[in-house]
Amino acid sequence: KKHLPPEEAERISKLDPQLVDIHDRITGMAVTHGKEMLVLKQETEQLQRLKETVQLRNAQSGRAEESARQKWLAEQRKAQQLAKAMRTGPVGDYDPLLGFEMRLDCIQDVPREHKNLQLVFQLYEGKNALMPFQSTPSCPIVYEISNHTNNVPVRRALIQTSKFYLKLSPTTATHISVEVQELVDNGVFAKPICWTKFGLFHLVPSSGGLEILDGSWKVPLLVPPLLIDATLDDVRHYPRHDMS
């Protein structure tokens, strides 16, 4: 309770006891109200701080979303410019944005001494690699008879691998380099057996444009080592391996 001055306490003591009790209750209610108002003020301040935090987070999220949107728009504009540049000039039925699929079928005439072969290949434009090299799993070797061998069984390593290429600009320097390797010491090491490289586009004299080489065809394999600097014209004059 609040302490009253002596004269005020004496004055109240002379009053009716009922009035004294009412005064005490009013004083207690005032104290309780003051405490409740203090708690309410603290809660209001907490809610205001929470509101400001949410607003700050929303603003940051909005900036991040706008930044991501601008980045996406920039990528779309870049892709459109790239598509326009790629489609400049006649390229037959080939569309760089749709790409093409290259399938590697088999290696023919595999000598008996080779049992565990794999293929390693890489895409180049001139001397520049356009992507990391890739390799096939160990190729199963089988005997097959086909119409092309006059019913004579041939020993083949089945590759049966395909690779899809997108956004590849057609040039006469674009080619695939391939190396046939034999896995030794339980696959720990790989020994080069033969290699080749072949172009993917050819010049069309009538239009002056480039078209992709499609269809099925056989590529001669060459005696190692693989020569990265060799041109497509050079490989025609290198010693050939028995396999193809």
C-alpha cells in the first residue's frame, strides 16, 4: 500500500471504516492497472519489433526474387541471341537447339589377343576440346555373322553407346576423337590399341552451307598413338589398324 502523510492518515482514520476500505481497494486497483499497462506496453513493443523484422525479411525476399527474375530474363535473352547466331546460314535439316544423337555400335575384326576393350571419346572443334572426355564400360566381345562378311563369323566388341549433343554450332572443324583401349590388371590400367577421328558436318556445294553427317557408316581405325593435332585430312594417310 501507498504510505499516506500523517495528517491524511489521521483524517481518514476518523472516517467511516467502510470508506477507508473503499479507498484501499481503489489504491490497489490503480497499482494493478499500472502493472497491466506496463505489460501491455512491453507486448506492443515486441509486436512492433516483430512487424519490422517481417517487413525487412519480405523486402529482402522481394529483392532476391527480382534479382532472380532479372537473371532469368538475361539468360533468356542470351539464349535467344545464341540461337539466332547458331541458325545463321544454311545448315540443312540440322537445328543446333534440337541437337543430334551420335550412336557408337561396335568394333569389328577384333583380334583374339584383345579381350577387355573400352572406348574413350571426346568432342573437339579444331584443337579445342568442347567437353570432357567420356568412356564406355567394358565392351562384350561376341562372334557374329552378317551379310557383309559372306557368312564368315567376325569377332566384334559391342559398344552400343549413344550420346546426345545440343547447341553445337556446325563447323568443318567439329569432330569426334576416339581411342580404343584395352583394360589390363583387372581394369586398373588402360592400354591404347587404336584410334580415329571423324567430322560431324560436311559442306554442301550447292548451298554453300553445312549439313550434319547422318546415316550409318564405318570408320577406319589407326595405329596409335592418338594425334590430337592431326587434321581430318591427315588421318586419311596414317597407318590403319586391322580393326574398324
